[in-house]
Amino acid sequence: MTVPAADEGDEALAARAAAGAEPAFEELVARYQARVYRLACRLSADEGEAKDVLQETFLAAYRGLPAFRGDSRFSTWLYRIATNAALMHRRARTRRPTESLEAFLPRFDAGGVHAAEPADLLAASRADEILDRKLLAEKARAGLDRLPDIYRDAFVLRDLEELTTAEVAETLGIDAAAVRQRVHRARLMLRGYLSDLVGVKP
Amino acid sequence: MNAGLACVDGVEILMDYLEGTLPKADREAVEAHVSGCPRCVAFVESYRQTPRILRAATAATLPEDLAQSLRRFLASRR
């Protein structure tokens, strides 16, 4: 049995894994486990749920590999499985009521001019310099929890996992314009939220 | 159109502007407005930094014991 080489492409590994080569599958797990876990944490309620999503993703990938045709990249295919697993968990649980982030949207005067001054408008970009790292990590997680789900999913995939807009559209089954609209709303809310964290009205 | 674009209009189409999907006339209107508006310059900068800050702050690392339990879990089901 061929030992997977470090430079062997994902799709070649996937083809060998689909044909029953266990080391090829193990190499794919090794390559993607950290990324799938990170994605799972960003989409899930807590670490316990993220762990379940991680396990279910690779089990589903293992079982689904024979059907993987290589129409999309292996990573895109795997991300779709992971996202679906996370969304299934979410549907199965009762959503905790969270306070909306609507209040953090930018404000304008009657003429459509930003209500805040330039220095205050800029404040969000310095949140990571101003706030303690651990505190920011906690607050960032809470911020994601407060986003409406459809904005969170698009934002996580596009801006946090850095998929292309087309890949996010494919993963979520929506069109590119809808992805842009949702990511935009999420950015606006989170920008205001960061601003609020550093003590400035957005 | 777009003569006298206001901040609120620019914010509305900012994502499309950054993604390069706006028609040329709209793109130029955004640039013309922002270049003369310190508020929008500041806003755009904070809008662009928001994903970076959230990305760094939510980058969970996979604990080694979880990687091991994943291997055990997969081995038990193959």
C-alpha cells in the first residue's frame, strides 16, 4: 500500500481513500482536522457540539468518499459536509435567546452623513490593540452567538474561513448576491459591536 | 445618477464595491465620495479590519486529546 506523500494532492488522496486505502484517508484527516474543528467551533454553540461536528464530518466524509466526483475541490466538499453537520446540530437544539446586534449598526443624520466623528468611526479597528486577548476571544465568541444564524454562517465561511464568495454560495446553497448581502450585514453589526467593546458608540 | 452620493449610500454598497461587483459609474461615485469624506475613510478602514480581528479572536486550536479521540472514533467505525 502506498504511503501518502506530503505533497500528494487532496483529490489524489481522496481517490485512493475512496478505493479503500486507509493511510490516504488518515492523511486527509491529519490535513483537515484542525481546520474542520476551527470551523465547527465558529458555527457551534460550544466545544462539546464542535467535537460532535468534527467526528460526524469525518465519518460522513469517509462514507461519502466513493461518491466524491471531484467536481469541486476536496476542501470545498469537506467544508460543505462540516457546515451541514453544524447546521443539523443547531436545528436540533433550542436556540438561547440572545440580544440582537441591530443596535450596533452605523447611524446617519437626516442628510445621510455618518453621525459619529472620524476618530470614533475608526475605533473598532483598534479593538485588538486595546482589549486583552483573552477577553477579546470571549467577546468575539459572544458576538458570533448574537448574529442571526444566516448572517453568522455566511460571515464565518467568507470572512473567518476565507472561502471565496462563490464557494460560500455553493456551500450554503444561496446565490452570490445573497452571500454578499449577509456578510455585509454581519460586518456592519460586528464592526459596531467591536466599537462598543472599546467604549465608543458605533 | 450618483451625483452627491451620501455616506449612507456608500455604506449600503460597500461590500459590492470591495468585491469588485459594482458597475463602473457606481464604483467611481463611491471613490469620489470617500476620497473627500474623512468619516467614510475611517468607517471603511474599521469595516475592513473587522473580519481580521474576529478571525484572530475566534481561531480555536484542536486539542491533542480531541485529535486522539477523533482517531479512535473513526477507527471504531471503519
